[in-house]
Amino acid sequence: DDAEFTWQLRNALQALLEREKVDESGYTLYDVYQEYMVPFANTLVDMEYRGFKVDLRRLKEIEQQAIRDRDGLDLAFRNWAGTVCPDAREMNINSDKQKKQFFFAPVRNQKTGDLLGETKEFEAPMTEEEAAAAEKEAKRARVKKRKKI
């Protein structure tokens, strides 16, 4: 049954792709599939089967460059976001909730009717200055009791 269903699905998809013209010459998406995607898929299968060498030293260099690029883009985004909302410099840019709040609030969810208000509080790590001040305050507030020996 699975094989028959798969064959029927293949035929249905082919018919859909053949109906989609790419240009005036009659070239279709199915032609694109046959000319480019099938050979590319075969190449990927060959690469997986045969394997290929990786220059691990070069890969490590590229990884480090990618990390620097990502960090630079994170900083550029934070700097831009800070021009819109100063607290956004400290947002967790990996948090979907915080990004949704930053980009879309206030907005009402059309499915649930919930309102995403204009402001929302999020926990953020202390800056180095805030941590130093808190540590200094904590040291001043500490009381120690000593016993006589």
C-alpha cells in the first residue's frame, strides 16, 4: 500500500509541476526539477556514499570567523535596537518572546485574542557595573558573628 500511495503522490506532484510554467518557452517546474534537482540529489547521495575529506584546521578557522561574524552582527543589532528602546541592548536575541515583544507589541493574537501589551518585563543578567555595585553593597551589608575561643 505504501508503494502504491507513493507512486500516486509522485504522479500528482509531477502533474502540478508540469502545470507551472517558468517562462514563455513552455519550460516548467518539472523541467527544472529534472534538469537541476535530480542531478544535484544524485551528487549528494554520491558524496554521502563516498565521503569527502575535510581540512579540520581550516574548518576550525572558518568556525572562529563565523563566530566573530555572528558576534559582530549581534552587537550591530543590539546597537540598532538600543536606538529604538535603550533596554533592548540587553535583550536576549535568542528569545522568541523578547523578539516578538520588541518587533510587534502592542498586538492582539488573532487566534486566541490575547493582547501582547506595549511593555513587558524580562529578566536580564546584570551588567558588570551593576554586578560590581551589588557585590560592593552586599559586602557592606554582611554581618559576621565571632565567638570567643
